[in-house]
Amino acid sequence: MSFPFHRPRRLRRTEKLRSLIREHRLSPAGFVYPMFVCPGSNVHEEISSMPGIYHQSVDKIVEECRELASLGISAVVLFGLPETKDARGASSLAKDGVVQKAIEAIKKAKLDLLVITDVCLCEYTDHGHCGMVENGEIINDATLEVLSEQALSHARAGADIVAPSDMMDGRVGVIRAKLDDHKFENVAIMAYSAKYCSGFYGPFREAAHSAPLVGDRRSYQMDPANGRESLKEVAMDIEEGADIVMVKPALAYLDVIQLVRQHFDMPVAAYNVSGEYSMVKAAAAKNWIDEKRIVMEILTGIQRAGAEIILTYHAKDAARWLKEKS
């Protein structure tokens, strides 16, 4: 018998062989592209800390959505930049709010694209927190009613999926009950179930104009040191009616994605967040890395950890690269 008997390199010899036995295959069908919708018309302003990502008015959002659909990307997730903010985030409930108008416009365009909406208060409150504030404390239960009304307004506008990102306890159950009570039982919930208090959100704060004016979000977002706690958060959301669970951020939490995938027979999403995106773009601009190779390796790593759904600002580029490859 010749040595070695097993030669793994036999199947790495050519690209055709490598492709034949590949365990994970990225597809645009698994990508969700985040978008930032703002008031006005013909607005297309690049976010300085996120090259290639824009604040856009509804008309420009629809234009980009046509491009996304043509690339085979499955969905967008919308974040709103309202004209006015207050302590309660009341503008998030407006029938003619920026997100509600964007949903209606995308649906009117009849694109082959799912519309997901971020359900949270941080973009709409003058204090920048994800919940209502009373005597310096973020109050949980009073926030739930506003969140459920926001989700309902998105459903009425035509959203396919609502995605609560606030990390208030019990919000999935309250939102599910509100949607069901108003005959929107077919609108799905993608819960930001294991959302960590992370430094990787920095560029998003600029993008969504949502930095807290006082304090931080450590009292409601998860401690980065905790992995097992994610299982408790995910289990609660599933029990309350979540259809999809999410881990956010992705790269520093691949172990959490894997933990969730191993313990729950549910669709798992992961958010490849703004800081992760911007670091790649900055290094690529310096010619320190091969952007295409790095992006595809990152997205494959997230998928390999167990996420079927990847929310990523790289979605358009990755979809184009996959198209070229095919």
C-alpha cells in the first residue's frame, strides 16, 4: 500500500474539483441589504464612514431596489431617518413616515424583493435610546406598546417581515399579538435575539443618526463576554413567536451563531454590521487587502458558522462577484 493512503489534496487539485466538494455555497438569495431612507426627493448622499452606502429618499430607494432585485438579492431591511424626533419616538408611527412611504413605493414597483423593516426607537427619539427613558432609566414595558404600534404601521404599509432590534424584554410576544389582533398573522418576525452592545456599530450611528445623547446601551443590549446567555434570549424570542432569530454582530460572534445553530431548529440570521464593513473598505482603499477575496471569505465564514441569512452592506458587490463566477 502506498503512503499516504488518504490524500485530501487529490480533491483540491483543480477549481472544478474544489467546487464539486464545496461544503458551503454563498448565494445572493441569502443576502439582505440594509438601506437608510430619509425625507425629500432625489436625495442620494454617501455616508462618510461607510463608502458606497447612502442616505436616500424614497425615489432613490426604489431605483436601488430595482438593481438589487436584478442581482437576485432576496430582501432589503429599511432604517428610517425622520424629519422630527421626540422623547417617545412618535414619528415612527406615522402613516406617512419615511419607512412607511418607502415600503409602499417598493411594493408599488412590484419588485421581486422582500421588504423587512427595523422596529426600534433609536432613530426616532431625541435621546437616541432604543426605548423610552424615565428618570435616566430605559423603561421596558411602556416601550413595548410603541414598538408594537410601529410594527403594525409597517405591516399596514405592506412589510413582509418586521425586525425588532431594541432588545426590550417581551417585545416579540407583544408585537406578535398586535399583528395577529389586526389580521396580519402572515407578517413574519425576524428578531434581533442575541444583539450585543458592540463597538462595531460605530459607523451605523452616523448612518442612522442614532447615537445616545446620554449613557450607553449596556443595560439592554447583551454583554460581549456572554455566549451561553444568547441561548436564553433566543429561546425566549422563539417562545414568543419569532419566525427567524438573529445574532448581531457577526464576525466577533461566530461562536454564538454556531451555538444558536446547534441548539435551535430555526432559520438563523446574522448581521455583518457597519464597523465590520467599514474596516474592510478602509483597508481596501489603502490597498492593504484584496477586497473581493476578504469579503467572500467573511461571508462564507458567517454562513459556515450557521447563518442561512446574512444582512450585509457587501450584498451588492458579493452578488455581482458571484454572478461573474457563474
